[in-house]
Amino acid sequence: MTFLHKKIPLMDKSFKNIKSNILIIGGGRWATITVRELLTNFTNLAYIQIITKKKNLIKDFPEKLKKKIIISKNFKNIIFDKLTHAIVVNKNSDHFSYTKKILNNKINVLVEKPLVKKISEFKILKKISQKNKKFVHVSIPFFFSYYFFYIKKFINFHFEELIFDWHDPCNDNRHGKLKKYDLSVTYLEDTIYHIYGILNCLFGPRKISFISSKNRKNEGVLVFDYGKDRIRVICSRNIKKKRVRKLNFVSTKNTLNLNYSNDQNINFIKNGIKKRIKFNFSQKSLKYQLYNFLSNKKYEKKYHLNDIRNFDNLFYLIKAFKKN
């Protein structure tokens, strides 16, 4: 079956209406992907200013696109009054300091996960965001992955446990580039951002209660309650297998298994009936994240799921399994 869903968020929006001036911090793999996505989909952007020491960041871009890019080595030449949004995609260890500086200059900011490494840093950024009335969004793709909007309607039964299998191979190539890991962050901490996004998408925000964990450098197991539902996460990286992304709803009366290892062709089985969902649009969700971020300018009481104000539960969970 082909997934033709007209009512899912952001699908019919015109990206051409976005006319922001954007600051990007970083010059690595994800910074390059983000810049290319912006220039490809948001054709009416005024300019993009990038803080990086890597002059070759845009060497493969068409000359027409290069004209909209300004590269600086530091903040000295940045005129914050002309900026509308900033995106932080540099080293994980620098996320806090740069995000704090941007917020203090009263600019809305999107931060690549992991947001920060310490609970205290999360609290500081949240406080500055509220004080200056500027929002912080956390870049998590599964807030915008549309097959979860589709399968929600099939979760109409009670289940005893929801099991996530999340495994990445050695030398994983994503978006045409070799994926590199920050080994100072355990794989469980890296993975739990994605799981949190999926759970929010499927069930909305809920209270979290920690149960148990095994948190090692390249593998982990985490058990917690999401509202009244038991969640189990099993993850590993650098495995000698293919990429694995699976969901298994454990129930005495019903079964529902989802395999989204290939995010263009989703396989799921409910009560023995197999279905394959083929999408008639790209499942790569970065452009929808960017639209969601750039189309918002005001700090409001009603906020998006990827807003920093929705991350207290996640940081409670990270704190719990780091202590355990």
C-alpha cells in the first residue's frame, strides 16, 4: 500500500515563504547537510552566516547557492540584530556555551541532539529561554517522521510492554557520509532522544518513571514507564549487522510489530496480517524540522513537542540511568 496522507503536519506548507537570516554554528557532517537542506528547500532565504574554521564546507555547492553564504571564524563579525534564527550543529561539548550565547543575544535557536551533557546546563538554558522569551528547539527527526502518524490508529489495544530494538552497524553511512559518534556520550543517551521523540509522536507528552538500566559505552538497556505503559529499549552501536529499527507491542490478545529499518519502506504486522507501507514522498524529515523552526518567531505559552519546555521528563530519565 502507498501512504497518501493529506492531513499530516507541514506536508502542504510552502517553504518559499520563509525569508529568515540564519546563523549556523559548526562545520562538520551535520552542518553541511543542514546548509544544503536550507539552500535547496528554502529558496528565499536572505543569507546564511556560518561560524566555522572549515573553509571547504561549501566547496561542492553550486556557485548560485554559495552567494548566500558568509563564513566567519568566530562571533566578532556577527550582527545579531539582523538575525532571526540560529542553528547549533557543532561539537556536543560546545552546545551549551554557544546556545547560551545565542539566547543571551535574544535569538531563537535549534540545537542538534544531544542538547547538553549536564542536567544543570539544561536548566540554565531553559531559564534563559523563558526570561528572554526566545525558544529552544531540539533537533529530533522522529517528531516529524510521518509513518508514526499513520500507525497511531492501529494502537487501539492494551499492551503489556513496548520494546524498541535500535542497533547501528560499524561504518554506518547516512546521508551520503560516514556517521561518526561522540564516544563521550553513551549510546543509550544518544538513542533515548529518538525514543522520546517517537513516544511523544505516538502518545503525546506523559510522565516518566524510571525502572532499571544497563548503560555501557556502546550498548544499553533501559526500562521505564511512559504514563502507565511499560517501555523497554535495547540498543547497541558498532555491531556486525545491518541497521535495525524495530518496535514490538507485547500483548496477550493482540500483536503489532513495526520494522522501520528502511525509512522509505515500512513493514508492520498486526495480528498476523502483514502490510508494507511505501511512501510517495521523502521520509527524510530535516526539511520539516527546519520549516517548523523557521516559521515560528514568537515565544508562546503553547509550544511544540521539540521545545526545551517539553524535555524535563527526558532529562529526569537521563539523570536516572546515569546514576544507576
